[in-house]
Amino acid sequence: MEFAVIKTGGKQYKVASGESIKIEKMIGDFKVGDKIVFDQVMLIEGAKGTQVGTPTVAGAKIEATLEEIGRNKTVTVIKYKQKSRYFKKNGHRQPWFKVRIGSI
């Protein structure tokens, strides 16, 4: 089985050809159907053997297609200090991309 480990959005993901994964939103103007290229490939496992990068594999690229753009459920953040009338309530919805991995 051929797979690779890529780094994007401060996280590392194990990917294989044809699978869909949710990743952190990338900076830039992307639309559904756009091609995305991941050039920070940490490891490639294939028929030719294993290639481990130091820290990345030179010349390796992973191509993917953007399938969906969304946001997670709301995470509530509350700051409270007793006896001082201090209360802050904020919400946050983390954006994500769903991408289908093409060629490794």
C-alpha cells in the first residue's frame, strides 16, 4: 500500500491515493474543485521503498482536489473570575477543507 505523510496547517496527516481527509483551512482564495499541491512531504512509502525526509523529501509533491469547505461546531470559551463581576463568553468555529488525495 502506497501512502505518504504530509504537513499542512501545523499538523501532519497520513494520506493515501483516493482517500478524503479534513485539513485545516489554508491561506489563499480557494474554491470547490480547485487543485491543491502539498510540497511539504515528510515520508513516502511505496513500491520503491521508504523515503524519509530530513525534514522533507526533496522534490516530492502530493496533488489533491478540494471537495468541500466548512466549519466545525461552535466551541464556547468562557472566562470567569468570582467576586469581581468579570465574565466573558466567546464562541469559535474552526474552518476546514475536505480534500481528495490524487497522485502521490
